[in-house]
Amino acid sequence: MKAIPIFSTIFKVNFCLSLLLMFLAVSCGQPEPRRPKDVKSGSYYEESIARSKEILAAEEALMQEIIKSDTLHKYRQSANGSWYYYDIKNETATYLPKPDDLVTMAYNLVSFENDTLYSMESKGVQVYKVDKQELFPGLRNSIKILKEGEVATFLFPSSLAYGYPGDGDKVGINMPLKATISILKVVPAPEETQQIQ
């Protein structure tokens, strides 16, 4: 009579060991890597680059037309690809804004067809910490070539403006911009901050 519980116990132990071994065998399999849903081919990127080059070439041609037809101003090309002229040039100032400086400024944004998108009044006077706050690339770079008291008008290709997405409001997709930027005040950062740069 006592043999039955022993067989029952051995059966239970064997059954549990079998389940454990099966579980271990299944869980020790190599994990399957997840595959990306959309695989972009090299031709997709090549097409995107070609499209970007075409847009830039068309926008550069537009800028050259504007420059050619504007006989009142002398345009200069910036190192980053924008064109600009001075509305007001400060001949006595020598200091150019550097990273961490505080620049008080005002600017507007106008389309190449001269439609005002944002006026200086609607944008308001802003205090910007150079290279430490988000601005579109053309504006961020332009601030660093203007001295206190200077006002300049810039032509930006869309790649230096808001690019493909626009700003989600008045600046459209791949829209080149004209901006007049006024530097009202430049407060240099403390020397120890500049030395860390």
C-alpha cells in the first residue's frame, strides 16, 4: 500500500523535471532579430539628395535675380551661403557676438515675393544667448556677423531657413526667406565663460 504514494511522487517529480527541461530548451533558443518595416534603399537617399540639390539651385537662382534687380544695395555673401546687405552699418564698433554673449535683437521674415510673414512688431524684441538657444540656422549664423547697432537684410535659401517642414504656421515647405535683422545690444559673456569654449 505504501508503494503507490512513492510512485505518485516519483511521477510528479519526473513530470515537473520534464516540464522544466522543455521550458529551458524553448527559452534558450536564440532571439530573432526584429527586421525594420521599411527598408530604405540607396536609391531613395540618392533621389532625396538630388531633389535637395535641385531645390537649392533654384533658390540660388532666385537670390541672384533679386540681387541683380536690386541696384540700390551692395550684397555680400556670408560664409554659410546666405546673401546680405547693410541697412545700417556701425563703423565704430569692432566687437562681434561670440558664444554665450547676450544679444538683444529684432527681426522680421518676408517671402521672396515681399509678403510679410512676421513683422518686427509681431516677433518683438528678443534676447538671445548666442549658440545656446534654438533659432533657424540662417538667423543663428547671421547674428554672429553683425555688430551692435547694425541692421542688415539677408536672403536665406530654405535649407538655412525652416527647411522642408516650414515652421508649421506662416513659413511654408522649402520656403526661402528674406529677413531684416537689427542688433540692438550685445552684452559679452564673462571672460571665464568664453575661456571654457
